[in-house]
Amino acid sequence: MLKGISSITLLIIANCFMTLAWYGHLQFYKIPWLAKMGIFGVILISWGIALFEYFFQVPANRIGYTDNGGPFNLFELKLIQEVVSLLVFTLFAVFVFKTDKLAWNHLVGFGFVVLAVFFVFKKW
């Protein structure tokens, strides 16, 4: 149980960095000296942020993987990562970036992802 919780916690932290690396640069227009930065500079900053993602993502997968004593197989790890990614992204988009509103169709789509979790984790 502890390995599962540790794995998911590390995935949440990793996805915070991932969201900043992938989408944070879209907010650079709000900061004058970053707004003038070219694409190469933006890529370097994003890579620098993504490096921290890997510091958490790789251990999360190693700790959580069944062959390393964790509770999750590869499919389960991937699906957990996708759900965490959607949740973290949604929180960042709505509360940090404040660029989009959460709509009913987003919730329906997320509901289908939750159904995917059910089908992947269900032992038939």
C-alpha cells in the first residue's frame, strides 16, 4: 500500500512539473522579459523544467511497478499517470493559468477516462 501511495504522490509532483513545462510557456506573455523570448529560449526553459519532472516520474514508475515490488503493472501505471495528468492539468488551467473554464463536456470526457481505469484495473 505504501509503495502505491508513494508512486501516485510522485506522479502528482511529476505532473505539476510536466504541466508547467508543456503549457507554462503559454503564459510568458504576462511577464515582459519572457514575452520577448524566442522559441529556442522557450524550449530550453521547458526542457529545464521537464528535467525535474523526470526526477519524480522515473522513481514513481520504478517504485510502483510490480516487478520492483510495487502494486501496479505497466498498463495500470500508464493509466494512473494519464488520470493524474488530466487532474493536474485541469487544476492548473482553471486555478493557476486561469485561462479556461471547466465545462460539462470536459467532465464527461474525464468520466470516460475513469471508466478506462475501471476496465484496466478490473480482474476479469
